[in-house]
Amino acid sequence: MRSAHKALNSRKAPRAVAGVVARLGEVVTWALLAIPFAALVAETPWRHFRLAYGDWDAIAVSLGLSCLSMAIIVALGTRVAFWLASTRSRAARVAEVLVLVALMTPPLAMGILLATAYGPVGPFGTLLSRAGILLGNNAPAFVLSQVYGGLPYFILAARAAFEAVPPVLPMAASTLGATPWRVFRHVTLPLARGGLTAGLVIAWVRVIGEFGIVMIFAYFPQGIPVKLYVNLQNDGLGAVYALLWLLLVVALPLPIVVLMRARRGDRRTVGDDDTVY
């Protein structure tokens, strides 16, 4: 009996240690995530909380042009992602490599690439200038910078969402006489909603916070990230807290609301399935 108790205790000890280590890791993780925001709350000069000159213009630029950029990203990325998910051709593999290269290229490098390609003396910039279109330090260049920053993230997330759809369901709908567009709209899109939502959230955060590409290729008009950098350089850390709070207010609510609604939709779907079965 004593030997059995000793063996049992010897087994419990490592489990207890492992449990303590796991809890400690959780505490450290939550602390790492919370510390920057706690410091922001503590260091913000609430009695003198005010925006600097030009901050409202930066907010208007970021909100207006980012919404336009997201519309372009969704319009282009959804079709490309569906094609990548449903095609196994060599062209699809090449296209996937291009998406990955664009995703992994550092933002500053991508900004230089855009200036090289679309600038006044660039190969595409020269052609566009002949048509009266100039890209660089203007609103179209700003939107193009954000599209390059967010499109690869959305494409990869949307492709994974479409690949997760059981192929038998769209095939069954096609067999019943539904057109490809109706199959895509009424079968594929609803089933891929969760992954598409994740892609939308990632792309939005990436677009609204884009700094490196915009800094090189579209310094004007200044959005919130570039204006934060300008204020920091001119007036120091204490001058950026108000605009930083507004950046968080602009960037975070949409992803949180979208994710919560998607999660509620998934719960309803699970509940309906449970009712059926």
C-alpha cells in the first residue's frame, strides 16, 4: 500500500508542477498583452487631453480612404481567393507565390517598390502620367498603398475560408440546377463566413494602421499613422496620446463588432444543427 501511495504521489507531483507552470505562462501572457495599454491609460495627460493641429484632418483621411481601400480589397480579393481555393493549376500556384511575396515583403521595401513602379519616372508611372494620372503623395497613391498592404492578408484568409467549405455542398446545389453565381452566393459565401470575417478584420487593422508603405509612397495626405510620427518627431511622446487613443477607437471597434457578430452567427448555426439532429 505504501509503495502504491508513493507511486501515486510521484505521478501527481510532475502534474502539479506542470499545472503551475502552465498557469504562470498564462499570467505572463496576459500581463504582456495588458502592460502597454495599462501604461497608456496611466501616462495619458487626461487634464490636457487635446488633439494637435491637423489631427482631425488625419482622422478624416484615414477613415475615408481606408473605407475605399477596404472596398477595393474585398472586391478584388474575394474573387482571387475563390479562384485559388478552387483551382489546382500551375497558374494558381504562381499566383499564390505572388501573394506570399507581397505578404512577406517589409512595408518600407514595398513603399520603395511602389515608388519605383508607379512614380513619375517608373515604367507604369510614365504610362499613367501620359493619361493624366499621377501617383505619389496624393489620395490615389494613399489608397494604392493601403491596398498593397491589406490585400495579401485578405486573400490568404479568404482562400482558407473557401477551402474549408465541403465541396459536396456546392456540387449538390449545382446538381439541383442552381447557377454558379447562386451557388457561390447562397451556399459558398455563408459557409465561408467565419474565415471571410477573419480576413476582413485582419485587412482592416492592417489598412488603417499602414505606415511604412504610406510613409514612402504617399506621405501626403497624412493619415493617422504618419501624423502620429510627425507629432512624435516635432513635440515628443506626450503630444501623441490623444491621436493614439483616436487611432485605437477607429481601428478596434469594427473588428470587435464583426467578430462578435460572426461568433453569434456560428452559435445560431450550431444551435440549428443541434435542433435538426
